[in-house]
Amino acid sequence: MKIRFYTYVILFCLLHFLNIQAWSCIIGHYTDGRTYDTAPAAIIEATGYTPVHISNIGTYDLTQIDVLMVNVSSNNGPSEDLLARLTFLEIWIRDGGKMIIHDRSAGNVDNSLLINATSTSLLRNTNTLILLSPHGTGNNA
């Protein structure tokens, strides 16, 4: 529960400060490994953006969204379905699409989701203390 709360606070902060046109921003959210998860929709709506739940990353037309939020829920890395879309994701990003990644497997497996930066080292930190958010002070509870 604590980690899920931290994830949502971090996503809220990222979305709050993301420099995009808020009046027409459509954010697709995909939870790899738990494609039924629609929880990010509430965070996206709270920031004033329009959420779109993506249940099948393999067939979804990314040209219908402005931002893609990917949450890799497994400690063992991204699924084959998500990895199979990396080439298309790179093309979409180079064409102006934006991607936010929360990868639970960071530091455990390779960094294949970091397009053009796969040699970047990631350090997994499960003790993140959130002291301040756009809505006040946190208590890490």
C-alpha cells in the first residue's frame, strides 16, 4: 500500500509539472502484468488531464494519446508484449509522443525500456521518503 501511494504521488508530481498542453492532453496508462489496473485514471483526472486505459499494448494505436504512462508491476522486468512494441514506441516518441515509466524491476534486469539509453544504470530504491507534494507535507505513512 505504501509503495502504491508513493507511486501515485510521484506520478501526480510528474504530470503536474509535465510541460504539455493541458487543455487537450490525453494520457494513456498501461500497467504491464496487471492490464486490468485502472487506478492511474484517478491520478490523471486529478491533474486535469484525460485518462485512457490501455489493456493491450500490443494493438493499441498510440497516435490517439499524447502521453503514455507505463507501470511495470513485476520485479522480473517488462512483458514480451511490451518489449515487442519498443520499436514502435521509439518511432512514436521521436514523432512527439511522451512516455513516463515506473519500472518496479529497475536495477533487477536490463534497462530495455530506456530507449537510446539502455546502458544507463538504474538503482532501485524501496525506501523513498516523500516529504513534500503539491498538496502538502507527507508523513511517509
